[in-house]
Amino acid sequence: MIHDSIASCIGQTPLVALKRLFPSPKQEVIAKLEFLNPGGSVKDRPARFIIEQGLKDGHITAQTHLIESSSGNLGIALAMVSRIYGLTFTCVVDPKIALTNLRILKQLQANIEMVTTPDDQNGYLKTRIKRVHELLESIPASQWINQYANQLNWQAHYWSTGSEICDQLDRAPDCLVIAVSTTGTILGLARRLREKYPRLRVIAVDAVGSVIFGAPAGPRDIPGIGASRAPELLCKDEIDEVICVNDYEALQGCRDLVMREGIFAGGSSGSVVAALHKLLPTFPPSYRVITLFPDRGDRYLDTIYDDTWAAARRVAALPTRGVLR
């Protein structure tokens, strides 16, 4: 098959059974490897879906200047798809963005707006959104993607990611475990998979320090998981349970994943692995879990996979098991 563009290569990522990391003969953990999308993350899907739907209905035109607040992955995905359709894109980022992500954005010709003032919860999300609104007022024909409230975000996962999983699985899963930030991925997957598997249990993995589900705000440095405000897309009725992991546990999860499975993934994937280490002992002896690894690890060589950076997070959090490897 010859694709028309890099955008048409998005999707059809594989499922992998994590038999080395979770070797129980009856408890099965299956991960969808979303970091194998061409832009390197699960965010390729909503980026393509939102832009193409906008072009189709006329909401986005050749003159539209797209703007988004992003910690990296959606920004890269939007910049990539914008190149295909000749659109101008500005990404509002903050100092916690991985240096590699920032360089990728620049190579994709995205305009960069860096905010440096923390918000009232010592994060940057609210500050980034404030800057987005300022840009909307000053840039003609500008449009905010708004991944936190855009219904096309979760719909992208309903129609693509969720449908693919339904087609790929040979039998029903018992549980869906997904890291959350905008909550678009978990919402789209939960709604699609429950149509086929109505007894599916849905568990959200959030970061310690995130306020998505009403927990106290606190410091956190792992990108792609958690938020300093509850996103408009949040639908608690679709989520049965929430489990939180701290930065140190997420780092351990990343190291476990690459050492045992050879899967080099980002911090949100490590958070999922850490959550599964806690969850599996509470599940029935025979149980099938489906999860998703959002992005790849090479973008975090200067942070998550850097021993000095990791050691600082070890001091800041009390580990629940083992030592950092």
C-alpha cells in the first residue's frame, strides 16, 4: 500500500502482550503501542481528526492560524498535520517541555510561545491557556484547538483507536487501564469498547499532584499525565476507579518496561506500568487487561531516562517498591 501522506499513516498500531513484565499465566496485560504512530504518540489521532474534520466542514480554511497549548505530543502532531495541509500553527509551551520535543516542533516549522510564569497551583497549564487567549485576540483568523474541551478529541479515539482495539482483540477484556490528562483518550475508548464489551471496567491512572479528580494540587514533573485543572471533557460516569502514581513510581515503571519488554516509552506509559503493579494483585486470578502506551521514550532522554534527573525525583517521593534501576 502506498499512502498519500504521512497523515494517512496514522493508526493501525499493534497490540502486544506484556508476558515478561507481568508473567502470571492467567492474568493477561495487553498494550496498544501508540508511540508507533508516525508523529510518535497517540496524539496523532486527534490532531488528524480535528484538522481534517475542520477542513471538511469549513471550520478550518487555508487562512486559519491554529493555536494550541501542549506539553509536547499534541503540539508535534498538530505541527506535522499542519505541514501536510499548509496551515500555520502556534504551540504554547512551558519550561517543563522536553528539549527534544521543543526541537521537533521547531523543525516542523511551528511557531513557539513559551510561558515562564507558574499558575496558582505551581504548574503552567492555566498560564498557557491565558497566553492562548491573548494570542486569539492578536492574531487574525486564529483558532484554538482546545484539546481539553474539543469533542472531536474523544471522538477521534472512539472512531479510530477504540474501533481498532475491538477489531484486534480475539476475546473480551475485563478491564481498561488508561493514563489521563485531557481525558479524551479514556472517554473515547470507554464508550467504544463498552458498546462491544458492556461489562468492561474502566480505571484511570492519574498523577499525584493532579487535580483532575479533586485531589490536592502538588508538584509533578512527568509530562502527559495529570492536569492542574479538571478538563471540560471529563466524564466521571465513564470511569469506575482512579489510581494515582507519583513521579518516582512512573520512573520505575519506565525502567521496568524497557528492561523487561524492550519497550522504550514515555512517562505516562511508566505511570500505567506502576499502576498495574498495584492493581494486578487486587484483580481475580483470571483477568484480562487492555492498556495503551501513549508516546515513545527517546524524547525524554534528558529527563525521565537521565539518572541525575531521576535521582532528584527519588528524593522528592517515597517509593512504594524497589529501587530505581
